Amino acid sequence: MKTVTVRLPDSVAAQIEAEARRRQMSKSDVVRERLEAGQEYGATTGSTIERISDLIGSIEGLPSDLSRRKKHFLRTTGYGRKRTR
């Protein structure tokens, strides 16, 4: 079995710790169960494009070639530049 290290928000870590104490099992077992349950959930929800299809084209006013010229668009909007006060 391999070891993986992840960083979790404090709230999620606290939920996992509380569940592990309540069920008298290790935190690793709780995380493993949650990951396995998520894997089953993900397999039945369809492809990524199906899950976000309602978002496609939902923002007005963006250039039609944004995917090809994203750096140009970000440069013209000032994204990434330091702000002056």
C-alpha cells in the first residue's frame, strides 16, 4: 500500500478526526472509505463535459477566440500586474 500526503482544510480534518473517534477506527480508514465512495459517485455522474454543460456560454461579453488568445486577453485586462495604491 502506498502513502500519500494531502493538505486538508481544518474543518475537513476535524470532521475526519471526529468520525474516526466516533467509529473507533483510524483516520486513514475514514479517508480511504470516503475516497472509495467518491470514486463510485464519480463513475455514475457522467463525463466532465456533461457536468459543466450548463455553464458553457453562460458568460456574456467574452471574446469568441478566448481559448486561443488567453494570454493576450489577460494582458489587455491588466491581470497579474501589481496594483498601485
